[in-house]
Amino acid sequence: MREPSDSRWFREVLGQYPTGVCVVTAVQADGSRAGFVVGSFTSVSLDPPLVAFFPDKGSTSWPKIESAGRFCVNILSADQEHLCRQFASKAEDKFQGVAVRAAGSGSPVIEGVVAWIDCDLESVQEAGDHYIVLGRVRELDVEDPQLPLLFFQGGYGRFAPLSLAAPGRRGALTEQLRKVDLVRPAMESLAADLSARCIATAVVDDELVVLASSGSPDAGARATLVGVRLPFAPPNGSALAASYDEGRVEAWLKTLPEDTDRDEHRRRLDRVRERGYSVGLLNEAQREFASALDRLAADPRSMRTEDLRSLVTRLNYDPADLSPDAKRSIRVIAVPVPGSTGEADLAFTLYGFSKPDANGGIDAYIDRVREAGRQAAASLHGRGHGPVGA
């Protein structure tokens, strides 16, 4: 054990704790802009809304921020390391080439950050060789919900999550997110075992909402589809709809265009009930849908609901014939996670998996997804493994 007076050891030990990277910005009385990097930012209080950061007493930028009396904390994204280095430099104009806009206080918001928090300076206290700066939050927003830039053990990097869950912004999601917390281990294990992606979905306000996602994203890709809302229209959500009573099934089918063969969708739903799972096969609509999901993850307003609904109805799901040739075309596997009433509270959907080998083929993948559904149901109900309801 070493003493904390050993500054190098102090830094090494504290360096085991990762921190987010922020740029604090402000506009001085003469109109000039100031900004510097902080790796020690934290929330303090909800009522009143207070945040804090801890500038070094030797900082030449902090006095400029302090004199402004207000500031904006910009949380950098994982691909903004260059901005971190720019604002940490001694450059005369740290804002050169940086796209910004004014927050309500007038402080600069940097384009493309994960989130920003605009504050009035509340108080400053001395704390050893640093200051404790409290800010009272005026307004704040999520600018671009992607992975943040982290500082860890002397280097910069990104967070590689086992899973992510949607933020509980709406009261309607509170109960579903509680359930997601219980089933996330089953999701994470499934995604890891099959080197694939797994999402948990639920029906909220007549939409199919992606509540959580497991599986590491590809390098440079967006982390998740979490929060994306999709039309709950056939065949989308078949693993959930198969557990519904006739009234809810009828409402689901009514979302189809008038000229659609609803009896065929009923037959598909019967197959899902009988099999205990739903599958999606590769076709042109499936490729278009995958591209649409990528766009929606980047910008939820990138596609009109009616266009997305039209695309969903063209997906190739749950055919009568699951011959070996058809099974080779399976790109999506979904299973229900039943609740206490027998209806599915959630569904697990597996995608992004590699072509199965000869040892069990796609059937082994389907069995593994169904096992994850059983594990999730057991977690929800606090009991041993039980059957997956259809």
C-alpha cells in the first residue's frame, strides 16, 4: 500500500476509473469565445438542477469562463477526439474550423456532441490545487445519442457496451424498462454466444419500440437501435402478436392496407404459435429495411411512418415451408418473452449472425434463441426455466 502523497501513484490508481470528456465553452463580455477540456464533470443535484466540474488553478482558460458568468458543457462523442486535442491545446483560436451555435445563455454549443448542458455560474470553491465550480442548469439536450469519448489509463477511447437500454424519458416506458433490466443477462449471453446482435422490443402506444440492444457494434458504427419506434404492423412484431387475444390480433391486422390478404397473415401467426418463434427471410425488402433501420438510428425523422409501414408489409416472414433452402435464407429470429398473463411482455430478436456451420445449422441458432427466451421469462417471474409461450 502506498501513501496518497505519492502523486504519480495517486494518478495511476485514479486512472483506473474511466471519465467522460467534455469541452466547457463560454462567451466573454467582449464577444470573444473561450473553451477548454475537462475530464472531471458530474451531476450534483436534481432540485435545484446543479452540475459541477473541477478546473486546475493553473488553467489560463478558466478565468475567461469565470468572467463570463455562464458556460455550456459539451459532452464529446467517441469520434471527436480531434476536438478534445484542439481545445486542450494552447492555440490562440481554439474554435477555428469548429461548427457551433449559441445556447440560450449565448455560450457555444459544439455541433455533433452527444449532449450539452447550458448553465449559469452558481459558485466557485477552492479545493486543493483545483476549484469546485457549480453550475445551475438553464437548459440541456441530447444532441446526438451516440457513444461518448472516454479517458482511461492515460488514453482516449470509446465504450464497448454489452448492452444498452432506452432512457426512461416517457412514463409509458417505465415498467418495460424495469423488465429489460431483469432480462439483459439473457440477451447479453445470447449475443455473445452467437456473435450476433439481439434487441428487446415491446409494444408501446401502438408502436414497436426497441427497448434494449446487446452485442458489440462494428467499429465506427452506431452503437444501437435503442429508442427506435417502428410500426406495429404485420408481419412486424409477429412474435408478440401471436400471444395476443383475438381482439388485439384483429387490431394488429387492421393496420394492413385494405387490399391485403389478412387470412394469409392469420395463417402466418398460427405458424408462429405452433413453432414458438418467428423468422424473417432474406429478400430485397429485408435489405431495404436494414438500411432504413440504420437511417432511423442516426435520425428518427429520416423516414416517414407511412413509408416505413409500406416497407414492413413487404418483408418475407414465417413461410409455410421451412425447407433446408428456406432456412439458409433466415436472417432474423424472434421469440416471445411471456408475462404473467400469458401474453408476451417483450420479444427478443436476433440478427447480424454469421452463416451457421453444419453442426446443427440454423436450427441450433433457433434453439439457442428460444432458450434465451426461457431464461428471460424465468428472470421476469423469479423462477426456474419454464416453457416459452407462443
